[in-house]
Amino acid sequence: MKLLLPALLLGAFLCLTASKLAIENKREAFVALKGPDLQPVQVSYRADSVKKLAFGFESFLSSLLWVRLLQEATTTPLDSQRLSWEFSEVDAVTTLDPNFDIAYRFGSMYVSFFRRDREGGKRILEKWVKKRPLYWKAHHMLGMHYFLELKDTASAAPHILRASQLPGAPQFINSLGIGLLGQAGATQFALQSAVDLFESAPSLEAKTRLAQRIRSLRWHLQKDAWEKALAVYLKKNPGKKPSMLQNIAPHLPALHTRGISSLELNGRPSPELTALLAEKFAFRLTPNGSGIESANPRESKELEHIGVYLQKESP
């Protein structure tokens, strides 16, 4: 009996040691699979290989791959038709753990925004929709990806409408439905995506690019709000042009006045993000009183020609 306790402790120690060695062996095996940006067939082979190497450690390996992705992901846009390495990581993570919702959401935004891997972003979101067919956010993000990134309105509309019909969908989707495929809805969605990425941006360069995107998107939203207010004013006052911007201020839409409260924020925003979301841009009436223009031409030149995700080419 006196020898039983030491024997049990020794056995437990040996089991823990064996488990640690097994985990390290699996880690070395899947780390060896890391490579440059891949062709689609290579990505599929990689995800399957990692799954075969898991041997019961699927959840552990999924978390380890996810941490490595957050540490080693790059922000250089792809210059070929290959799928990004970051996509292959997300694909492996979600193959090992199909319920890892944050990997689908954050991963799809990352590969689309930073790596400009539109196909990879689409595949991640399609995989999420297949796994979670009754989750509104998966359908919403896939629909907006089709619309914004792939310019495929026909494929986008069914997912946007499906999202609006599912439990938990926010009121703005239910009320706007297919109207979300308008410019204002697309810009608001892109702003939400940029805000989601901002706090987790892996480098100063990434944060700078996102900050520029957030400023541009908010500039467009604020200009759009003033244009809508002007349209309401002109409709209510036929033949009468406003003499100053303050005349149309009472007609600003609610989204313009809500500001930061119109966004979903994961926790308390950093001071840097708070400042970005509090910035107000100056606009004025055009000389004939029938349009809205920036009160700061230099600012307009800087922000106006940045698209929803990718900077537009100069005309």
C-alpha cells in the first residue's frame, strides 16, 4: 500500500510526458506544412493533411494554428491568382474545429482586406454558411462579400435576404432587406468590417491603412447623410434652395446622429479608434444650392476616391 501512491504518481508523470511528446511531434509535423501562397489544390491537400495528423488533438492544433496566424500573417496584397497562405491557415483551423466562428469571421475579413484574396474570402464564408446555415451573420457576410468584392449582385441578394429572415438578425437588416445592396448600406458594412479589424491589426502599417479606410468610409457616410437631408429639404420646399447648411440639418437621417452607436463594438474601443469614430467632416452647399461638397478640397481629394475596400484607380 505504501508503494501504491508513488507508483500512481510515477504513472501520471509518464502519461503527461508521453502526451507532451505526442503534442510536440504533431506540432512539428504541421509546422512543416507551412509554405508560400498556394494553388487551390495545394490548400485543400494541406487542410486534409493537418486533419490526418491531429489524432485527437484537433481542438488544440486548431488553437495553435490560429495563434500562429495572428502572429505571422502579412498584409502584402497578392500579385497572382494563388490563394493566400492566410487562407490556407484559416481553412486548416476550421477543418480541425468547424465551430470556430471567430476564425470564419475575422479570417475572411483579413484575407479579403489585407491580402486582397477575394476567392479565399469567399471560400471561408461559404464554408461558414454550410456549417451554420441558420446563422444570420454568416449569410450577411457572404452576401456582402459577393456584392462588394466580387461585384456579383445576383449571388449577393439571396444571402442578404436570407440573413434578414433568420433569428437574431438586427433591425437594420430586417428593415432594409435588399436595400442593403445600395451604396450607403455597403459603406456601412465596410465600416463595420474595418472597425472589427482595427483593434487586432498586426502592424503599424496595417493600422494606418485601416485608419485611412475608416476615415474615408465615414467621410462618405457623412456626405451621403447631408445629401439625403438636402433631398428631403428640396422636396418639402419646391423651388426654394437653402441658403446655408444649417437649413437642412433638421433633416439629417438618424444614422448620421447615432455615430458610434450604429456599430457593433467588441468591448471598449481604444482611444485611437474612439477618435476616428468621433471625427466630423465639414461640408457645404454647392454655389447653386443644389448639391453638397467638401468644405476642405484637400481632404476631399484624399478621401473621396477610396472605395469600400480597395482604393479606386485614378481617372
